Amino acid sequence: METVPRSRGKSDSAFVLAIWGRPDVLLNVHIDTVPSGEGWTDDPLKLRQDGDKWIGLGTSDIKGAAACILAALEKVTPKNVALLLSGDEEHGSEVMPELIRRGHVDDVKTAIICEPTSCRVGRAHRGMLAIRADFSGPGGHSSLADNIEKPLLKAAQLAADIGAYGAANLDFGTAPFKGLCTNIGDIKSDGAYNVIPTSASLWVSMRPPPGDNVKARETDLYDLGKPYEAKLDTIVAFPPFASKDIKPFERFFAGTEIVDLPYWTEAAMLSGAGVNAVVYGPGNLDQAHRPNEYVESGQLITAADYYAKALAGGLS
């Protein structure tokens, strides 16, 4: 077994990459979580059991999957497999592209991304594009508004143009991924009803469907901002995902329901690097990122059995 304990990339994010033999399959679990937030009825960092539910921060997304893999490792001897525990999926996803760039997954032909799917096989999901547009001007008294640059108005006009762009593409793609999911998330400024702002910011996002080109969508939005002299900055530009071939995974997922997913995963990055991937894990998306997050015992048992099969011999 080879273990790479830490990476120092742009985000200085931690990861553990364990390799047994010459891996033809990779199992990936991110071990970071979102903040716990308010509304928990007990300590979110203390695991507790309530009937068949295990409650705690990240149990569904996705420490339940990590526990399943650790349990599986106690039952089987890993062979020709790699296990990646990454530390930043919820906070930027910089570990995965860095590992790909360094060639750590060059030998990997297939991958299982262990996000919560209620123990179903996820085969496709949308991409993610998020952009911030900034506008500036001299500011001033609102009585001079007819003759002074108006950053907030420009932000609103660009928001309307982007909204129209999304509306024009509502029929793009195929079910269940119709449309671009274009969202105007926020507009802020330092103005008031009697003050012309000196600055304004617009936040927008888009979720292109599988098969679409996120970079091309990014270029389109930048072009829309040019007439308004907007300063645009891309926050994230993640590709969509579609599994290349489900058949190699039938060895241990036979009879499991296959679904399309409503959320983004790092399967998209691996797929873009030529890896045939699926998404599979215990936990329900409805429980993720919310108070009293939980995962069911039955799903943990099922997932541990499937992960054991992958760990024991890959998919070759």
C-alpha cells in the first residue's frame, strides 16, 4: 500500500490517497462538511443513534460512506484499488484536479464517487458555473442621476439579460436535464434611495446539463457583460457529468436502481480525465446540509457490502 498523506496546492487542502497494487478502480469520499448551522437538537459533532438513524453532522454527506469503507476494509484484503479521502469538496474541490494533474489517477479506469444516493447508482448530473460581476462609478447625490454612471442599474440590466439568456434556453438539453437552471442570486450596492452607488455586485449561477460546454456558457455570460463594462470573475466552473458505461459496475451493483442526480459531484472531474465513473453511497440528499442530519443503518450495511466487493478486486 502506498499512502500520500498531504497536498499543498492552492487551497492547502488535506487528502489521503491509499493505493493497493495497480488500481483499476478508485473509491472517493470527501471528509469535509458544511458548517452545522442552527436548528440542531443536540451537539452536531457528537454521533448519536435514534432507532435505525445515525444522527450527526456529515452522516449523510458523506461520513456514512467513509464509515462503510472503513468497515469493508476490516472484512476484505484490498487488491488493485485506490482510496481517496479528500478534504475540500464542500469548499472548492481543488484536491481532485490537482491529483489528476499530478498523474495520481492515470492508471484508474473506473471510479465510485461515494456521495449520498440512497444506495442507488447515479449516472449523470449537471455542471456548475458561478460568476460575480462588479460595477463601479463616481457615486453622488440622486438628484444628479441623469448624468452620472449608475453601477446598480448596470447590474440590474445585466441580470435581466442573463435571465433572458436562461429563458431562451429552457428547452435546451434532454429530460430530466432540460434548461440551464440560470439563477440571479444576489445584487448588492453601497447606495440608497437618495445616493447613487459607487459600486454594485451581481452574483449569478448556471447549471449546464450533461453534454454541455461550461466554458462556452462562461464566454457567453462574459460577452453579455461587455456592454455594461462589468468586471467579471468566475467563482466556479465545474463540468457536468455522464457515466461513460454502466456495465462494468454491474459486477456488484446488479439489480440496483440507476438514477440521474440533481446535484454536482467530483465524478465530473474524473470523467473529464477519462475515468469511467458512477456515484453511489448511503444517505439521502434530503438530509444533507440540514439540522439533525442522519443516515439509516440499513443503507450503511448495504453500501458496506458493495464497497467491499470493489475493494476486494476492482472491476477488472
